[in-house]
Amino acid sequence: MTKLNLTDLHRQFLDSMGTEASKPAVGMAANDPRRTIQAIQSGVAAKAAVNELNRALAFANAVGQNFAAVLPGLSEQARVEVVSALACASSSKDRRSIMEHPLCPSEVEAIVAAYDAAKAEEAEARKAERAAEREEKERAKFEELRRKFGGSNGAASEAVAAE
């Protein structure tokens, strides 16, 4: 068996999250079909949205009922990939349930930790970017006010800028 490459698995997972299967069907206004139903005024469109919601719920129910029977038959690598993808996409409560399941491979914990670290790193980068933009706007506003009210008090405004 080859050595597990967490980076490749993480990339594969992120690429799979952007597939067409995760996007709403044509004609859907939102990701949540219930909200779409509330927003639709037409009876025909509402019936189509209700049918789509029923199909989505039936699919989720069928997958949930049959998943436990299929999981033991998967190869070790496939089980690691499937369980780690489910754990990464789940809420913390569901993730805990997935990770505590007896058929959950031990490698999944490392993959999920790497996924969480990558998400935290992305969040920190966005936070730092927003802070830099905010600081730049504040600096531009300060310079504008300094030019507007600076006049003969240039030394006083420079002392304030130094603070």
C-alpha cells in the first residue's frame, strides 16, 4: 500500500466540493429548497420546487440508510477518502459522530486536522487582508483631513500623525 499523501487528498476533496453536484438545479434561487419554495409565487414553479425538495430528501434518506452497509465493503483507501470527505463537510456535532464510528479509519483524524488547519489559515489570511484594507482607508482619511485642516499647524498635525 502506498503512503497516504494528505495534501493530495485535501486538494482532491476541495476540488470535489466545487463539482456540479453541489450546485442547485436550474431554476433554483437558493441553496435551500425550502427558501426557494417560499420565494416562488407561481403554482407550477412551486410544485416543481416541492418535487425537487422531495427528491433531495429521498436521496439523502436512501444514502443514509445504505451507507453503513456499503462502508465495510470499500477498500481501505476508498473508506479513508469517503469518511474524510464526509467529516470535513460536516458540522462539528456530525463530525464527532463520524469520527467515533468503529469503521472510521484512524487516518481520517489527520486529514480532518489538516483540512481544519487549511481553513483556519485561509480565514486568518482574509482577516489580515481586511485589516490591511481598513488601515489603508483610515490612513487615507487621516491624510485627507490633515490636508483639509493642516494649514499653518503643519508641525502640530505631524505630531498627531506620529502618535
